Amino acid sequence: MKVIFQSIWDKHQYFGINVDIFGNFLCFCRMSIDSFKFRVLYCIWILGNKLNYCRKHKGDKYMENTVKNFIATHPSFTTGEIADALRTEFPNIGRSTIYHLLKLLCDKGEITRTRKGHFAVSGKKDYSYNLSDTAKAISSAVQNQYPLVAFQIWELYQMNEFVNHQMTKNTIFVEVENMLDESVFNQLFETYPHVLLNPSADEYYKYAGDETIVVRRLISEAPPGFGEYRQTSIEKLLVDLFGRGITGVIISRSEYRAIYEDAFKKYNINQAKMFRYARRRGIEKPIKEYIQKETNITLEDAK
């Protein structure tokens, strides 16, 4: 037993835990009883805290299961209804906690807000796209060469899912954090024949080949990429259509309505993330106006 307590004591001493934080009682014990007995009390305190930690996280898991069970039997519901269900199991739960849970579920795409205080289970899915072998190879090469560099990758063929007129030539976009785009360009230029660095629309049309790679600067505060290959999020793709770069030139504006409506219909769109990025690019207002006037999409802040 003494060996066990000594082991726990040594472990916590190694991580620099200050024994004085245990309060006046333990400090008094430290002065009043021998060292081993004090360490016994110390270890009991540690084990007690570990138990409280486990109880708390078990409670969080139980609350999560309660919410999932409620959603499974309620395809649509109000804030009051889910609050009543939660308070049956957790009488002391606060309103802010309930609002936070609802926000998390909306962010995950598990539910959508139909109007103020009303929610419905989402039948949509998260966006994903199976990149071409070339795009996968490029992503892996950049990650191997520059493991700490922030970058995202997407390709023009992705938009064929949404547009009426299909893209016949692919372009792979590699967007790299500021000041490192040129290094990535030099790396890829050694392997691939058609690589352009931050081209203008005129340069793109003049030099693009059958499978062009465009390396350009990643705008700060862009929604993070996802997956093994650091793919660009659907929110960023939608916003960049309205940017001043070549994306908005390559894809005809006449296709925007189909792209937006199909994307919003099929996939979970994090509108907060999308418009935060649009605001960063200074194009939030024109995007919102376009959606409201030219599409059948109802935005969350309009519900």
C-alpha cells in the first residue's frame, strides 16, 4: 500500500503540482503528522478529484445521449420542448446550456433552425469530394515537404456536381499561407508541367493547359480545410465565386444560382462560418443580396 501511495505522490510531484493548493487543512496535516500520513491524505484528495472528473464527464455523456434520444423521436421541435425533456433528467440545467447545445447541434448539421425557437432534424449531409489522383499526390507532396504550412486544395472538376455546363479541363488550386506560396510553387514546378503562381485571369487563359495547377495565396481567416488532403470547405468555395480572383472568372455567373441552390439543398452549410469569411473578404453584402434576390434559399437570419 505504501508503494502505491508513493507512486501516486511521485507522479504528481513530477508534474509540478503545488501541494499548498489543497487548503489549510492539508497544510495543517502536513505540519502535524508524519510525511507518509500526509501523502496518504494527498493521494485520497487526488483520487477524489479524479472521481469527480469522471462523474462530470459521465454526466456530459448522459446529457448528450438524452438529446440524441429526444431528436430521434422528434423530427421537429421547439426550444421549450427540448428544454422540458432535458429538465426531466437534469432539473438544474440552465437556459444558456440549452442554447449552447442547440447551437452545437446546428453547427454540426444535425438540426436546422426553421424559424425563431423552432428546429427540425436535418436530412442533409456534410460536403465531401473524392479528389483526383493528381490532386491527392500534390497534397501529400506538400504535406511531406512542408508539414507545418497551412494550405488547402480543391479542383475545378468539383463544380461539375453543381453547374449546368460541365468543365472539360481541370484546374487544381493549391492555396498556401502568405509568404510560403512561392516555395510551394517551386516545389511543384519541378514535377508538374503546368504550374502558375498567383496568375491574373489573362495569365491563366494564356498559359493554362489540360491540367493546370494554380498556386495562390490563402486568404487569412478562411474556413479551415478538412480531411486527409486538406480539402477546401464548401463555405469557402461558395464565397470565392464572388471574389475578384480567377475563380469568379472561370465559372460563369449564370451558373451561380444552380451552384448555390444545389449546395444548400444537398449539404450542411455553416452560414455563420460562410458569412464570417465573406465579411473578411468584403463581399458579405453582395452575396446576401444575391441569395435573397436571385435564389430560392432562405437564410437563417431571415427565418
